[in-house]
Amino acid sequence: MKQLRYLARLLVIAMMLIGSAHGQYGYPLGLTLTQKSADNRNSYGPYGYPLQLHPQVTAGPMPTAIYSNIKIDNFRKLVIGAFEDANFSLVSITKAKDEETYYKFSYSVPVGKNNHSTEMVVRVDENLDKNKKCARCFLRQVSLPEFSALTDLPWMAQYELSSSIYPAIDQAFATIRVNGQAYMDKGYVFNYKNRWHGERNLYNNSFVGIELSALKAAVINSYRTAGFIFVGEQEKDSSVNVLELSFSFPINPDQGGGAVYKVILANQIDLNRACYPCEMQESYDPYQQLPAAGLSGMSNRLTLEARFAAARTLAFEKLKSATERYLRPRSVFVVPTKPAPLGSPRPSPVPVVVT
């Protein structure tokens, strides 16, 4: 009966939290977009912005860990001490309603010549017995009250912030897990997965210290050398400074027309008019409808994928050689995986499963 009551209490808490998961203390880190952030999301990138390159993969109302039979003062020292060891500074402890308690921290990150201070909140449900010990103290995920404002920072500032705060959060939770093992509920696993998975770019490659005109010339020359035909450029989205460089890859070398291939350059510029950063992403549809081959062009069509793959590889090799010294610090040159062979038949839509 005791276990049934315990499970029932967990279910009730879960239902209550689902309704209030986005309360006054912000959004789970890397999980939830405000409408403003969603509206500003760049459609060219696989992610919304650098801060979300390392999301927490387990959302939901269930706690990270449950602790029992530890004095509340010692429990707070366990949690607060772990975050302070990871260079967070405690700002306040706020008792909200019922057993909900919020530990607010600040975290200072060097951004350029300045330090950027970011608030972070850890929610804990402090369910105490008459002896001021945890009957059930629920440790939950962290949140960033200023998440929306942080995503308005320049990309480089977001890279600096994410590469510092994500590993620090992971470190704090790892310390809590080790130091609080004796008081952790034996029937409940420590439900935390690391947020930090190493440096990643918002787009395929990210460059600094090179002028946009020079980067654009390097891209065009690399693809021309590899056999692509440069068609032209277009400002795709002036609000976020996105250029689209269009190329054609010859299908029949002795005829006009070819496969459409594009490179996206999204750029942020520093005071010296240099990239800070400029980011690149290839953009093409492998299932695009190709010009009719005709009888004379069948042999060329049969070798299209092999020629295209070789030309694409050469273009990236040339581009890497020309730009590698300008890569954003801590990042590496990335050759994205080909989505499918060029000229593949478009896959049939996956039918919607009705339940």
C-alpha cells in the first residue's frame, strides 16, 4: 500500500507539473521556444540558434532524482555546493508554493572583452518530515529565465556561452549524483543526460576573421575548379544577412542545363568588416527533376552520381584548403553527409498513422 500511495503521489505531481511546466521561472534549457524566438528562427539552419545545439533530450515533469532521510540543510549544501564548484554563484533561495523551492544562480561567461552574467534556476520540491529531513526531495531540471533574450545575442556570444555553461551544468549534476548517492531513492534512477556533446556549428562550417567578399570568392572558386558552373547570387533574407550562391552541375557536358546546387552564406560582421562569424551550408534537392536525357545522353546520366560525388568532394577539399585557417575557434571543417544520390526518385510520403 505504501508503494501504491507513493506512485499515486508521483502521478498527481506529474499531472500538476504538465500544466505549469512553463511557469514564471523560464524554460527548460534548450527545450522550449517563445513565440518571439520561434518567429526569428532561421529556416536555413538545422537548429534555431547556437544555444540549442546541445539540448536536453529528456523533457517532461519527472524529477532528475529523489532524495530521502537527509537534513534539508545538508540537502541544500549538496545541490548548491555542486553548482558553486562548477563556478555558479548562488543568488537566492525562493519558496514558492507548497513544497516548490527555487535555487537561483548566476553564471559569468567571458564574451569578447566583457563578462556576460546569466541567471539559472534549479527547481526542487522540498517535501520534509517533522524532523526537517527530506521525506521526498525532488531534484528537477534547470531553466534559464532569460532564454529568449540570450538567443538574441550575436552567434559568437552564444557559442561562448553554450561552450561554457552546458559543461558546467553537466559537471554540477555529476557531482550531485556522486555526493548524494547515499540518500538517493534506490528505486529511482538518476534521470539526467549530459547537454554538452562538443563544439558544433549552427550551419555546416563557421568562419571568423575573413571578409565576406573573400569567403564568397573562395566558395565560388572552389566549386568552379571542381566543375560546377556559377550561376549567380541572391540576397535571400536581408533581416538575417543570408546570401544564396547558385551553381549548376553539368549533366551532359556538351549541352546546357544541369542539376541545381546552392550554397547558403549567413553572415555576421564585426567592426573591421570581417566575418564574426560567417557560416556556410550547402543546399540542394537530391530528388530534383533533371532535364530529359535523350538517347545520346543516357551514358552521361548513368555516370551522373559518380561525377557529382567526385566534384562535390573536390569542391570541399579546395574550400577546406582555402578557408581552414579562418575556422571558428574550437570548430573543425565539416563535409556534410550526402542526403541521397543525385537524381534519386523522390520517396513516397509516409502515411499518417491514425489511432
